[in-house]
Amino acid sequence: MPQNRLRTVVVLAAGEGKRMKSSLPKVLHPLLGRTLLGHVLAAAAPLAADRTVVVVGHGADQVRAHLSEIASEAAPVLQERQLGTGHAVRIALDAVPDVLGTVVVLNGDVPLLRPETVAALVEAHEGAGAAATVLAAQVPDPTGLGRIVRDAEGRLEQIVEERDATPEQRALREINAGIYAFDVARLRDALGKLSTDNDQGEEYLTDVFGLLRDAGEPVAVHCAPDHVETLGCNDRVELAGLRRLLRDRVNEGWMRTGVSILDPHTTWIDVTVTVERDAVIDQNTQLQGATVVGEGALVGPDTTLIDTTIGAGARVLRSHAVGAQVGAQASVGPFAYLRPAARLAEKAKVGTFVEVKNSEVGAGAKVPHLSYVGDATIGAKANIGAATIFVNYDGVNKHHTTVGEGAFIGCDTSLIAPVEVGAGAYVAAGSAISQDVPPGALGVTRAPQRSIDGWVARKRPGTVSAEASERAQRAGEDASGGAGAAREGD
Ligand code: UD1
Ligand code: CA
């Protein structure tokens, strides 16, 4: 698309979205990695507009705060009372009195719109030298939408809101998607002439088309390639429908680039995620935020990854990860929980019922079962026995533990930070280690064991344990006596 044109983008986002029944403004509801507003801004991004204006009203502070996070170049403009889409655009243009060229207006609640479709609309509009061009679509059910009314020659005559339409007009299935391109000078002029003579007493942006046409200006219709792109969102049922449609679009996109998605209906991938070739995503898996899944990695089933990087050939099974990095060919799960800044090096293993936070697990190191690893550095090829706890928190501060390369931590051990276990050192199972263990040493804090003979018979008579121990003792006596008898019988 030629970049020598001047363009302004206006997004209408002041409405409340009553039917969402939410304290969150409608345009801030999330949909696979972006808000509704975020999707609309992303669809307009390739236009490389000089100015982007977002009309805010309901929940203005929330919408402004969100904009400053996702599109700081966009200028919010307050529409205090929602007096109609025409009024909203008028206010937006008042905020940018100097702009020239094309103004692209988008409803803030059309999240499936593709950038290619917006670009094609603008190209058609500019190519034809039209005063105004509307994006239209043929839909199976036009209920509630503005209808495109054409004259006998098939040219746009006007756009009529459903509540203002005649029965014949209501029967039309060609609808206004709420996406438009205008020549700014002629748009400003027409906006000044809008009336509120309609069922809602509002200034309708759509009336600009009839006004321009009546003035002999060229107005045009551009048809969307797929009506699904033009679907708006009015309540949470529709939002869920849009989410399913976007899920399918995203999953199909990845499958066509060489990713296997075993059950696309239960795989939800945010639009912000990257998945490399030959990765396999098993069923019931969510990939969210800035997650990256490397080539040939296996993820799922039953896995959620948020802002997490999975290296090539790694395996993540039935696990939950947030802000973690998993190295190439590492193995995670089943039932692991990786928290922010969990960093697993190549071929590391974090196994069943293991939680890792802000820790490095070295190359080839293993934490196979039932452990908590917090604020630690674990060297390459170290082995952390089952039920090892990195005791990192003293109630006030967090402390660091270092386990050297090739160290071996016996099962059911507490490593009480700050503490260091040297390279190649061993820690005996069941120890509570609060002092450094030098490289190659054995750290052990176990109390010596005593076995008190006959304790069960004396203290727990009549229990299953007492009966079992009696049987075992008898069997032991028979075995020694019986062996002698057998010899005698030879
Ligand atoms: C509008 C169109 C309709 C089209 C439909 C597509 C008009 C008059 N009608 O109808 O032809 O088929 O969109 O979805 O434009 N908004 C403001 N300020 C206002 C009013 C609305 O910012 O004063 C914003 C809303 O937040 C929303 C967008 O404009 O993002 C559309 O408003 P909405 O009330 O949903 O218009 P519809 O009645 O759906
Ligand atoms: Ca609407």
C-alpha cells in the first residue's frame, strides 16, 4: 500500500456495552491475547496512520490507562455523553483540526477484522477518489445492524439503522460493518449537517453517506471477503462465539506453518504467541501472552503456558508455567508449576509435583519429584532427590541457595538458605542443611537411629501392627527351627 497518503485513524470506543453487564468497559474485554480495542488497533496498524484518535467515554480512565500501555501514540479524546457515532467522530476530528487525506473510522468492538481487509477498504476508497466508503458484508442474520440500501443501479443510496428501517429495508442482508474510509474535508462538512431526527435522537455517522450522495459526492461500498470479520460484540455470549472463531483462525494458521495441533477445539493460542515448526500441541492446552514454543517441542495435554519460552525439542506435560524459560530438550511435568524466572537449561528435568520459582536448573540437572525450588542456582547434572525443599523465606526476606555442578541431594532434605552445597558434594537423605557443604563432602544432619525391640507388642497390643509383627516373629522362628528339621529328615 502506498505510504505517501496522509491518514488518520479514529476508533469509536465511548459506548458502555450495556449488555456485557460488566464493570469493565466493553472494548477492554480480553480475547485471545488482546482486548477488543487492541485487536481493532492492530487491524489498523499497517495503515501507518499519522494520527490515531480513540474516542473514550464510559470507563474513560480505564480505557486511557490501557491505551497508554498498548498504543501510547494513540490520543484518547473524551466524549462525555454518547450522542451517537456521528457526534463521536465530530469530536475526534475537532481534536485533530489540521489533518488531511483519509480518515479511517472503526467501531471499537469488531475484533476479528483483518489488517488486509482494512487495507483493501482504504485502497479501494483512495483509488476511486470516493468521498466516503463503507465496509459491508452479507450476513446470515442482520438483526440489529444498519442495512446497506442500494439504488436500482446497485449504487449506495443510504445506510439505514434497523430501528429506522422499513420492512423491505429490514429484509436486506447486506449490513454496515461499522468500518469506513472518508475524505476528511468532505466528512467534516457532512458531519456539520447531521440531524438527530431518528428513533434514538442521536447523530448517526451513517447519515453522512446519504448526505454526501445527495450532494453529488461519490460514495462507495467495499465488501468484506468474509462476514465473520465484521462481527461485533454486544454480550458475553457473542464474545465467546468470537473467541471460538478466532481460536480456529489462529490454530489453522499455525497448522499451515507446520505445527501439529492434536485437538484444535481445546487448544487456545493467543494471537501474540509464536509456535515453531514441528511443535506438537496436545489437547486442552492454552498458550498465552508472549509465549514461544520452539521447534519440535511437545506441549500438553492439559497445559497452560503464559509468557513462557519452550526450547526446541523440550517436553511439557500437564503443567502450568508463568514467565518461565525452558531450555532445549528439557522435560517438565507431569504436574509441574513453573513460576516467574524459573530458568531450565538444556536437558534439565523438572518432574512431578515440583514447583520452581526464580531459579536456574542447570543443564542436565534433575528435580524429578515433589520438590520446591525457590531462589536457587542448581549446577549442571546435579540431582535433587524427591521431596527436597529449598527453604528460601525466613518470614521477612528471601535468600539464595546454590547447589554445585554434579551435586547429589538425598531425598527429603531441607536446604536452608542462604547456603551453598559445593560441586560434587552429597547431602544425606533427611538432612536439614543450614551450613555450606564443601565440594566433594557429605553433609549430614541426621540423628542416629534407635530401634526399640518389642515396642509394638508392649505399647500397641491388639493392633494390626502387633498381629503382623507377631506373625513375622513366628515365621522367623519356624524358619530357623524348620530348617533343622528338614536336615534331620534327609
Ligand atoms: C453502528 C452503526 C450500524 C452498524 C453497526 C455495526 C451507526 C448509527 N450505526 O450501530 O449501522 O451496522 O454499528 O456494529 O453508526 N460509540 C461512541 N459514541 C457514541 C456512540 C457509539 O463512541 O456516542 C461507539 C461505540 O462504543 C461502539 C461504536 O461506536 O464501539 C458503535 O456504536 P454502537 O452503539 O454499537 O452502534 P450500533 O447501534 O451497533
Ligand atoms: Ca454495536
